[in-house]
Amino acid sequence: MARKIVTIAPPTPNGDLHLGHISGPYMAADVYARVRRLRGDDVVLLCYADDYQSYLARKARELNVERFALGRENGTKIAETLRMIDIELDWFHQAGHNDYFRRAVTQFYTAARDSGNVVSKASRIPYFPAFDMYGYEAFGRGDCNHCGASSDASQCEDCAHAPDVTKMENIRCTLGPSEVEWRTVEREYLRLDAFRGFLRSLYETKALRPHLRAYLEEVLALPDLDWAVTRPHEYGIELDEPGQPNVHTWFSGIAGYFATFCEWADRQGKPELIDAWLKDRDTGLVHFLGFDCSFSHAIAYPVLLSLVDGFQRDVQIYTNRFLKLEGEDFSTSRGHAIWVRDILKTHPADAVRTYLALNSPEEAVCNFSMAEFSAWYETAFNGKLNRLRDTLFNANQKQAFIAIAACDRAAFNTLLRDWRHAGSEGAFSMRRLARVCASVLDLAADAAVHRAADARMLLAAYAVLSSPIHPAWSSALMQRIGLEQSVAAEWLDAALAAASSEPLVLEAA
Ligand SMILES: [Zn+2]
């Protein structure tokens, strides 16, 4: 049994979550956690509200409210939305003015500084006199010097690079018209340049999604990797440090995950888990994030982990591309979004989860069309899946065990091996898992034509295999047919063992 801390990149609590958010790291991390638990791993799934993000400060300024109060209000809403769509976090941490958070960021910052890996450099930053504001992130935009897309000066949503603000064109203030004045400030930088070899060897043999591997190769070939960690004259995190270095929120992400774990362990009344898990190198750390957060998670955080005594460990990273809505980017400011709470008024969480899993933008940008989703819901979910369940199982047809008939076994075992591969470390793919489950459902539907008993076995197997994707549907069916969770887990172990012992048959060309 492996121990894994699974993290979801923290949302900026400046509003609720829409389908674009959910289709990325949230759903994937939840499905991953459920699959690993089904396979017997000990998993803690964590997320936190990024209260120190400057986009929250900008939103609070627009609404003329206190930023941490706004963060808390939206953080509560986000946690509730996640529960509504069955994303079951073990803990959701609110970072603002939180002692766990402050202590953890201080620990990572002092470890980096005391090891000689934080250096001061003069740096030119755009300043907007009309608003007395510096353009580090939420308050300034321009053209990314790496790809040309419109970007803030912190990280580009298109290419995921950290732009060099002095090389960005068309810098402007996001608060309104203002002159741009260039000011020189003294900033602290994390010396990532010194860790190229460490990072290269870290990723050399690791299974990564192709777009992340290509990105890492690009980044590690850049002439200057050093990464600013302070933002003088802007919103920063209060540290237990004299002089209050103005550390910004991207530096603090890895500390945020550790803070969330510590708060969770204490709230469970199990503070001993903090040392037992965090200081054990065998505790896996698995990050789920949008591709645009790759620099912090894949470059900066492994380096920071290597600098804190006892925290050195292997990290697995799953990035996703983005979901579009009707062919365009989701945009909350233009109202081009489908809110999770809204779609759940007309469709069950299981259906939304299944559709998002089937169309997850893991490797490439995907599109969500409401018309296509509605048609799929009527024909595939409500039509095929629910109809098959109601045809095969009624009060007289209990099915407390699973035994796949010999005539279906070869095809089923191939799908089982695919399922195991799609749920394994390194190769994890929610999209592939959902597609394998759909093929198991096809087997059940084919069998249902003349062999109802075999079809019932296959549908029971489908319920177990697809439980990470649509947990409520699976749990309801398993209850209805008297299939206990422990029996299902035992069957799964035995079935996977049997499937892998069968020789692979190579198809003739
Ligand atoms: Zn870019």
C-alpha cells in the first residue's frame, strides 16, 4: 500500500467554479484519488484557496471589500461547489491570515535563503502612477515575450513561460488608463540556474505528458532561469521573518500544500501524521494542475523541496490543457461560462463528470458544446446506461458477485489491462479510463441482447470500474444488487491478477 498526497492547484477565490475549471485538475485529481484508493493506496486529497493571489486583490478593489473576507466567502462557495459535483477533498484550506500557511511559507523561504539560493537583484518593473500600482501580475498586461499572446507579467496562460516584463510589448494597466513609468526595485530571486542538472536528472526517466516534457526541454534550455520570489510594493504573504520580505503567492504553492496537510492532520486529531507522512520520502506527492502552472510546479517546487531538510521526495505531475466553451475561451468577465451549480440544476453530477472525463483536455484543447452534451446525456447516459441498468436489474435480479462468462473474457481482460494501465502512476489518464469503461458498457449492451445473466455480470463489473468516474451511480447500483464494496475490491484485485497472467495475443498485421 503506497501513501500519496494528491494536490489540486489552488483556485483564486475571486468567484465560483465553472465547467472549464472542473474539467482540469479538480476532476482528474478526484478520479485519480478514487482509483488509487480502489487499488488499496492510502490517499489524502488536498486543495486550498489562493488568498494571496493578486487577482483576488484586484477583485476586492473593484468591489470595494476586504480581500481576505472576499477570499473566505468565495472559498466557502468553491468548497461547496466541489462537494456538489462529488469532488471529495479531505481538506480545503483557506490561506489568508492562516498560521499553518504562514509557518510553512516561512519554512520554505528560510530554507532557500539559508542555503544561499536566494539572491538580490535590481529589477525594472512597470509602475502605473494613476493608480499608484505596480504591474507584477493582476494589475499589468502586455504581449508575452516568449509567444506573443496577451499575458500578465507573472506567467503566460498560452505558453506557460514566466515572461520577462522588460521585454514585453504593449504594457498597460488593467485598472484603467495610466502612464507607464519604469521603476527599479530590489527583488529577491530563487537561483534556479544552479539546479538545471538536478531538474534534468529528475525528469530524464519520469513518465510525463508530452506537452509537459516539451515545455521542460524549452525551459531548461533558456539562458536565465532565476525566478523572482518577492514583489516590493505589492501584496505579499506575512512571514515569521524580520524585515518582512514581500514573498508572492506563486512561491508559496508547495508550502500551501504542506500547510493544508498539517491543518488536516491536526483537525483529524492525528498530528503524528505530519511527521509520519511529510518526512517519509516514500510518501508520494502527486500534483494536478493546468498547463499554465507548469513553471512553479515542475521547476520551482521540486527545487524548493530539495532544500528543506526531510522533504526531498519524488514528485509526479499531471498537467492539462484547456476546455473551450462553444469554440471560445471561458470568460467570466464576458459571461461566457457554464457554472457548475447551474448545470447541476438540470443534470446529475454523475452525468456531468462522465462527459467531462470522456472529453478531458489532457493532451490537447477540447471543446464543450451544450447541444452535444445534452444529446449525449439523452442517448448515452439516460438512454443507454440507465436503460440497460433498469432492463437488467429489478427487484428480482440481485447480483451479489461478479463472474465474467468465458465468451466475454478475452475482450474483457484486454479492457481490464487498459483500465489498470490508465489508472497507474505515470500513465494516469482520466480520459482513457472513461473510454475503457464505455467499452465495458458496450460489452454489457451486446450481451444483453441474448444473454441477460452475462450482461448483468458485465454491468456489475462496469459499476466497479467506473465508480471513480461516476461514484453516486455506481454506489447506487452496487447497493441495489447487494454487491458490497469489500467484495467488489476483492473481485477487482483477483480480476486484474487473472487478466495480467493471460498471455498477450498479438494481432496479425
Ligand atoms: Zn507566452
